[in-house]
Amino acid sequence: MKSRVEIEREAIEVLKDLNKAAGPGFTRLVRLVGAALRAAIPKRHRVMVVISGSDPVRVGAGTARLLLYFERVYRRTVERRPLKVLYMFHDEFDDARLRKEIVKRAVKEKGSMLEQVTARYEESDRYLGTTFQALVLDLTNDLKPNDVGRLVEVVEGGGLIILQAPSWERWDTALTLFKKNLLVPGHEEPRHIFISWFKRKLLEHNRGIIVYDADSRKILSGEPEDPGEYRRREPKPPKKSLFPPEVYRLALTQDQLEAVRLMEWLYDKPPRGRKKMIVITADRGRGKSSALGIGLVALAHELGKVKHRVRIIVTAPSPSNVQSLMELAIKTAETLGLEPKPVRRGGRIIEVQGRKFSLEYWEPATVVRLQGDIVAVDEASGIHVPLLHKIWRAHRRLVFSATIHGYEGAGRGFNVRFLSAVKKSGDTIIREFKMEEPIRYAPGDPIERWLYNTLLLNAEPAELDEDDLRDIREGRLEYLRLDPQWLFSPEGEETLRQLFGIYVLAHYRNEPDDLGMLADAPHHSIRAVRTAGKGKIVSAAQVAEEGGLGEELIDRLLRGEKIAGNIIPDRMLKHARIREFGRMVGWRIVRIATHPEVQGRGIGSWLLERLYEESVERGYDWLGSGFGINEQLLRFWLRNGFLVLHLSPDRNPVSGEYTSLVMKPITGRARAAIMIAAREFKLKLLNSLHDTYRDMELEDAMLLLEMEPRALEPGYRPRLTRIQLDRLWIYNYGPMTYEAATDVIHELAMAYWKMEPEARPRLGDLERRVLVAKVLQAKSWGEVAQELGVREHKVMTTLKEAVRRMSRELFGLAEDSRVGVELHELGQHGEGELRDIQAGPREA
């Protein structure tokens, strides 16, 4: 690696003649970019230029020339003001450091209005929500789809985006950092598909996007937009409003103003037994988070006039999602004289404390347990739907914002899977508002159109008609083994959009990186189900080959090391400890989803059957998956013959769910290993319900305890001492409380799940649930009553009846049984050994 001094020396030499370093053919590009900028600036649209080349000096010098020219055009066309440039690069590569140094020095020494901010890609999330006039993305050594999705949107209308790329001819097969991270043992060469797709989209969207090959000195694509001008409507504050007029002057668009005004509605409490919910939806860059920040503080200000202190809870998938909200909250609080004080963690604002109010960020899973006057969920489309339901149920005055199309998630999934259920509930008054007008640039921006099409941010499932529904009802379905090369081709693109659209709706968070993995991960395959008639995609699965590891690698994993991919073998080796899990090969189902309009009709199960059949063809040992557990998903996997073999000890902070691994055996050795692992897992769960999994949902715990193998210890019978048996009698028929006999009752509850089902005492459904929730999970009487929807007294009587029945069937213990224990029954001299009483009728 070159020293800093060597890099600086090279950059200084380049700056002596920047025009010469950029190459003789560069002037033509400058003229074309100038024409594109002059057409785009009045329209408040952005211009993007790709500079591709194998020489870092030529690419760096070309980038510097374009930025300096951009400054000149801007100064003449718009105004003299500082132009902020964000430069993103990888500092571990000499060529990237040289390009950065050339641009940095040129901007500093030759620019008068340019102000450059230089950052590494690892820091990119901190720039979400910020605004720049120009952006340079060095994509030479890496093209990470998430980085492009995050950063392109920071540039305002009239701004310039420059993408630096390697040789245009060799870019497709470049081994980027993103591709390297997709490689796993046994699959050491990526597919090289995504960059070809990326290049094709650049050439297709040639209005406002210019591609220049510095090696051949040719402009490969690009032309200016048609002339035009855009004037943003000045927001008009309402004549009468609850919030002060100065609050509304903070809004940049009429849409943003209307979103803030809507939040006045939350000032009054909802009617008794009802909830009030505001739902704000928009594509990226419409300013909905900023509107939330303004509206929430204005609301706190008004509520503070009638309350001692106002607490506002804010949540989102991560703290980075709410930085725009927090910054506008501070600005609004300053405007209203509320003396805001930001609280930061890791450089990010997580709380704003002010006079008579606090606005606090909490992780989604935590919000369910908190109490606040108002609860706001930003980027709700990035939070798992079951957790959204819990947040909704736990609070009375709520605001949800969701991105319809964008990096943070997909609002259509939020609408289809969450909002429709809220509307059906009948206990929530909802007001909805959709924000249309972009904040940073004008409608129709060509770069936004390119970004959405390239990263499939606008992917939608197919619209199903009656013919498609008839095919589904009558089982006329086709199983597709899709070739990724074809999927990302012009011929396969519509199929790709349909299946990715299904993923977007079905999963709580989809990122551009998922698309890159679909294209380039060498061990991943894509399967789908389409209707036989019109060929509409109605279900899709992404699978990854795992396992087949060498003995040395198995040893390392057993000792705690980590490797790329191989999630199921790795977790099973670490937790089940059976070496065979490393040797066997199988398919892990990375994701499986069905079109939301036809869920619950057996299509997902039909697809699982086809995947299993193909796994048999391939000679695999197992089929498996990993997912956050909830009752619906657990039932789906268990119903299809899969067994849960591992459960994370902690809940996911975003989804609020425990992550599980499930497997279904194909070969004999897989069946043997999986059944042993399932038994070990159930024993572990049984012994952990009182602690690690104490807060697990009762339905989930019941399903896990009832799955195969049904008997954990065949032939098992509970063993109680004579004194324990007598204490059990006085709990059953005397005044002793549950708390005084909890050790004995716990022993009975454990025994119930260890025994063969046919040997277990006959308990009713409610009795079994109480046994698990109260005895095994050690929840309070109140918690159990709330979870079961009954009174506490009912829980107590149900448990006592269950214990009586178990005592009677296992030990013959009845109300008229003999009570008390003779000393001679306990062993010689009343001490030492205690004689155990095994299951069987006790003599009266």
C-alpha cells in the first residue's frame, strides 16, 4: 500500500495540468454535461455522469474537471452560494485514495464555491436525510446496491452525481467487495450478473444520464432533457389552526404542511374504547420524517399547556431512520422557545428533551411495553407486521409513516398486511394522507426513475384476474427453475419484477442488497410458481446450498469460529454439536412468499413440496429455513413436516421475534440427526421456558412443545419423594397455596411433556395452557389471565384442577388418601436416603 506522502505527490503532479490528465476527448463530455445541467437546473432535476476507465489518474482528473465545471454553470445559472459535495470511497485501495486526493486538492485549490465532505462507505448511513448539491460515488472497487440506494437521493434538484467505474468492458466481471462477501466454501466464483444489469439500466435511461468511457474516450450514452422550468408552490399556512403560524413556516411543501396540520387532530383524546391513528405514506424524499418532527413537537407544545409533562415515543427500524425527524424536532422546539437539548448515542440523536416535553427514540420491540402520550412509528414499512400489530394494540394515539417505494422498505406491504387489518378492527379511527411532491428535486426527476427501475424499488406483483384465480382453484400451477442470467435479461425482467414484487409485499424489509444477492450469489437459486394459463407469478422462493464442509472447518465451527454463509450447518454445529450437520448438504430456503391476494390457498405448501422433490433429485440430505417465529409461520412450517431445531436466545430488536431454524430430513442419516437434535432442542426449551423464553408467546410455546418427537423420554414416569407427594395432597385438597408447592407442581409439568402422549394425564386445552404459562414460564397470575383472556381466579382454579387430575392419574392421589408420613418410611433413623415414589397408584 502506498504511503500518504506518495499519494499526495502523485495528486500534486496531476493538478499541474488537469485538462491533460483527464485526456483529450474529455472536452466533448464537458460540453454535453454543461448542456444537460443547463436543461436540468431550471426543472430542478439532477444530472448523472458515469466516468469509466482503467487509469485512476484519468478518472480522478475527469471527476475534478466536471465538479469545477458544475460550479461554473451553477454560478452563472442559479446563484453564488456554497456547493456541498459528498465524496464516498474505499480507503483500503491505492487507486481509490489517488482519485480522492486528486479531486480533494482540485476542489480546494481551484474551486471557489465547492465544499467537499469525504467519507468512507462504512459511514454512509449517517448521510441519510442530508442534502448535497453534488455527489461522487467511487464504484471502482465495489458496487454495493445499498450504498447506491442510500446515497443517490441526498442530491438536490439541479445537482450533479458522478459515478466512477472501472474499465467499461471489464466492469461486469470485476470481483468487487460485494461479490467477495457473497462467496462461501465450495462456491468461490460469483455469477457476475448484477453489474451487467446496472450497466444496461444506465444506457437505457439516457435522458439526463451520460456514460463516458475514458479508455476509448467515447461517450457511450446520454443526452440532455427537454427544456422546461419548475416552480414549487409556496406552502400556504391555514388561516385557523391549533399550532402557531411559525410552525407551518417550517414546511417546505404544501404536502408537508398538510401532514403537519393533520397532526392537530391528535390533540383531543379518542372516544372511550377507541384509538386514533394517522397514516402518512410517500415515496422516498417527500419529507414525511421531517413533517413528523415538526408536528410531534408542535403537538407536545399544545398538550404541555394542559399536562405537566408530555412524553412522545418514536420508533423506527434503526436510529439512523429518525435523524431527519429529530433535527426538525429540535428546530421546531427552538422556534417555539422550548429550549431543546439533544441526547446522542453513537453520534446519533436518540432523544430531545425540552421544556415540559421529551421526544424519545426506542427500538420497535421495546415500544410495546412503554407508555407515552403519542407514539410515532417512522418507516413502518421496515418493521415486521406482527410487531406493528402489537404497537397498535398497546397505544391509543398513534402516527405511522411508511415509504411506498424506497430503500427503507415497501409501504404497499404495510398497507396490504397491516393497515387493512386495522381498518377491519372497527375500534380505530384512521386518517390517511399521501405526500406526492418531492422535497429535494422536482417531480419527474430522471435519476429517481433510473434508481427505482434499477433497484426494483417500484416492483409490484402481477395483477390477478379471474382466469388466474381459476387456475389456482383448480391446481393448474407450474414450477419454475429460473436461471438468474435470464431473469436479469430484457426477456426475463417482467418475471423478475413480479417475483421481487411478491417479496416486497410479503417481507417486512427488502433492501437493494437483496437484489444483488439474488443476481450474484453463486450458491443461491431462484424458484417460482406461475399460473398455467397467463403465466402470472404467484409464489417465489430463494434457496441457498449449504453444507458439505471439510472436517477441519467443522472443527473450527464447533470451537466457535464463523464462516460466510452456511447458516444452518453453522448454527446446528454450535448448538446441536453433531458433526454430521456439517457434512450433510441441503437447501436453506432464504425466503419464500406467496402473492398476498391468494395467500392461505396452499400455494406455499405446493411450492415446498416441489422444492423437496427437487432436493431429492439433487441428492441433498435436508431442506431447511430460518425465520422469526410467530404462530402463523410456525403452523405453516410444522404442517409441512419441518421441525424447529434451534431458537435464538434473544428477540430481534426490530421484529421482536425469536429467530428459529427448521429442517426436514430427506436421507436416513439426516432423519437420525434431525430427530436427535429436535429432542435435544425440546428438552432445552422445556428447561429454559422459566428464564430465557419466559416472555415467549404462549401459542408459540405450545406449538414447539407439541411438535415431534412427542415423547422426550420414552417410558418416563415422574418421581416424587413421599414428603413431596404429601405436600401435593395438601395443595390439592387443603389450604396450601401454589407458591408453597411450586417445586412439586413444576416437576409434574415437566413430566407431562417428557412422557409419551398416550401415557399423559388427560388434560383439557385450557389446563395445558395454564400449565405452560404459569408453571413452566413462571408468569404472574395477572399475566396468564391477560394472555388467556380469563379472570385470575379462573386461572387458579384451572391449575388446581389440572394438578388434581395429574396427581390422581399418576399417583392415585385422592381426597381420602392417607396423609402424613411416618419417619420409618423415609429411611433408617429418619435421615440419609429418601425412598422415591415412582408413578403408580398410592395406597390409601
